[in-house]
Amino acid sequence: MKYLVFIYGKAGGSSPEKQLQGLRDLTKLKDELARSGELVSAEGLTLPGDGRIVQVRGGERVVTDGPFGEAKEQLAGFFMVDVVDDERAQQLAARVSAVVDDRVELRGTVLSG
């Protein structure tokens, strides 16, 4: 079963040193999950100001540059894992939560191959 663990970040939420250590710890977890065969993908995302909204209006593509609505938290990255059951997904989500020292969102996938 495939799951996404969404990691959220707060703008200016921690010191650069703490952010760097968090990246090291997430990379260590990523490598461990790759070795176990449970990792499908894991990525950090660029800042929200680098994002764009893409939509079709009247048959034409419309692209709107960021930044977007003010929010305290922004999607910062994700782990996609392929695990035996929901319990294992929850265990891994808890490990990610411990590394980032904040809550994460765990969601199963629907259209996985």
C-alpha cells in the first residue's frame, strides 16, 4: 500500500542550524527507507513564492505566479512509501514527525500502480 507523508513548514520557524540538522536527519531516514525497499520517493519543495498556479480557462492555459495566500504553514516536502499496512505507514509518519518536530499528514493513495 502506498502512502504520502506530507511535511509542513512554518516560515521562519527554526534556526538555520536546526533546519540543516533536520535535513540531515530526513536524508538519513530516506536512505534507510531506500535500503528497506519501502521508499518510493522523497522530496523537499521550493519556497511557495517560487510556485505557480496553472489552470485552464476558456480552453486557454493561465499561469499565475506566487506568492499565494498568507498561511502560517506551507507544504515543505513529502515521503512516498510503499508499506505492508497502515500500521507501518503510521510508524514511519511518526518517525518523520519526530525528525521535523511537528505534525505531519499521512494519506493513502488511490490511483497507484
